[in-house]
Amino acid sequence: MDDDDPWCRFPVPTAEGVPLLFFHARLASAKTRAARRTTDEAFTHEITAIHVASRQTHGVPRTHAELRRVGQRVNRERVARVNAEGTG
């Protein structure tokens, strides 16, 4: 730390080399990430079923529209991400 730098007046507490603010935020979001992972797995199953039923011709826009038609509220970007993760 440079003593002449006016912006670095106090040392930043760290845990495992990461500032504590970010460390604790990451710990607090663990439940949210686990819940998202669980719903992504369910969406992966539904997306795969829609894709197979369409003889593997539906892309993200049609898959998203089909999910909306059956009552699933999901963002199109999420459908694209889950679809890419499932096929990749």
C-alpha cells in the first residue's frame, strides 16, 4: 500500500485474498445459486423434451414461445443459456 495515495487510507480486510465484502456476498448468494441451478435442471429437461418433440428443429425463439404457451415464465436469454449448457 502506498502511504502517499489519498484513496488508500485504510487497509482492506481480506479473507483468502478476496475483500470481505465480496467474500460474504458470495456466501450469502449460495442459496440463490443453488435454487437457480435446480430450476435450470428442470428447464433443461423441458427444453430437451420440446426439442425432441419438434424433431430437433426448434431453436431458442420457438422453444421460448412453447414454454410460454404451456405456462412457464422464463427469460429467452435463460433458455438460450440452459440450451447451450445442455448441448455443450
